[in-house]
Amino acid sequence: LRGARGSRAAEKRGYRVLLEETDATIEGERAVMSSSEAGMVDGMIIQPSVMSSSEIARHRSDIPIVLLGETPAPLTIDRVMIDNVAAAREVTQHLIDAGRRRIGFVGHESSALSETSRQRILGYQDALLGAGLSADPALLVASDSISALGSVEAVGRALDAGLDVDALVCRDDLAAIGTLRALQERGVRVPDDVAVTGWDDTRLSAVTFPSLTTVSPDIDAILERAFALLDERIHGYDGIGRHELAPYRIVVRESAPEH
């Protein structure tokens, strides 16, 4: 919930926040969903990475839950997310409009694609095909871990093996930061030779060198709506799940300028 921002959104409605990390693992997510502390709280907001919608629905029925993110949500549970396909299409189109034609994708899982990766790759592909460009599987650079280091290693291996691109759409800012390092280690200039985009607009994205062009979800809007939905559940709403989209924007910085 982005720490302090989540706490502020909760305080507006008279709630306090207890934060728990899942490390994006199935074990961590199951532990949070079945935590004994859940009996001490009024409701739960969680951003699952690997739990299926059916498992989420089975795990908890005693407290209201609101989901964040792209994982398919049970029809009975509220969910707030941005349109990942549209955002990936838009950031890829930004590169196309800047004249880039060999555009790769970096940072997805090497096996068992997450729903996040799946949707972002789909949007990337949509933009390429819409511009009459081929979607070449050879330009997809998977990572052994969803981390900056994982992307340093993956992009480095790909470049050493002859990867020929003039732009890279990265799954998230961590992948983009790792990509910047791998390119710089090999004397590849960003953005002159290869443009790079990230995703999440994390604090580091504004201070990397070069600074990152990135997809920026409206975190405040996501949190505000998530707490509003949760508050309605706590106060008795018992209808079908509301699945809502929040806004986002493309923040253009040095790694992928307009032209």
C-alpha cells in the first residue's frame, strides 16, 4: 500500500493500517490470507501475485477483502487495478512514435508467467502489430528473478548473444534499472542507441542516469477507491464484487524522450 500513502488513505476513513509483506510467493500470500491476526482486523487489502482467484475466495470469508492488481479476481470480491494492457500499449506506442522499430520486452518470468507479465506483454504486442511491426519472440528477454539484478544478468546475456534492439519496454522499474546497467556496461548509449521504459514510477526512476520514462499508476486514486470499497463492505454492503479501473499516465523522462 506504499506505506505512508496507504496509512493516510486509511486514516481519512478512521482506520489504522497493519502492513504485511508476502515477498510475492505463494507461501507468503497464503500465510497473510490465513493469518491469525486477520481476526483482529476489520478488513484486508491485498495485492496477490501468484494466488488464484478461486484460492483467494476459499481462504477468507470472515472479513471483507479488496484486491489490488492484475490477478483475476473472484466475482464475489472487489478489485482495483489499472488497465495494464492499455498502459503497455501506450508506452510501446510512445517508443514507436519516437521512431523506434526493433522494440524488445524485458523482465517477465522465464517460466509460469504471472498475470501482470501476461497483460503487459499483450499490450506491447498489440502496439507493435497495430504499427505494422512484427512481434518477434527473440526480442523477449525473460529474467530468472523479478529484480534489478535478474535483469542485469538477463539483458547482459541477451546482448552478448547478439540481441539487436533500439528500444526495450521493461516489465517494471526494477527491470529497467537493471537494463540500464547492462547496457551501460557494454557501452550502449541510452537513449541514443536504445531507449528504455519502466513501470511503476518508483522514487528511483526520477534519479537514475538517465532518468526513466515510466508508466505511473495513480497510487492515491487506487488507494482511495480500495479503502472506499472496503469501508462499504465493512458497513454491510454484500453485493457482487466491483472490479474497477484506476487512472495512470506515462511520465516521459530522459531514457525515452518524445523524439
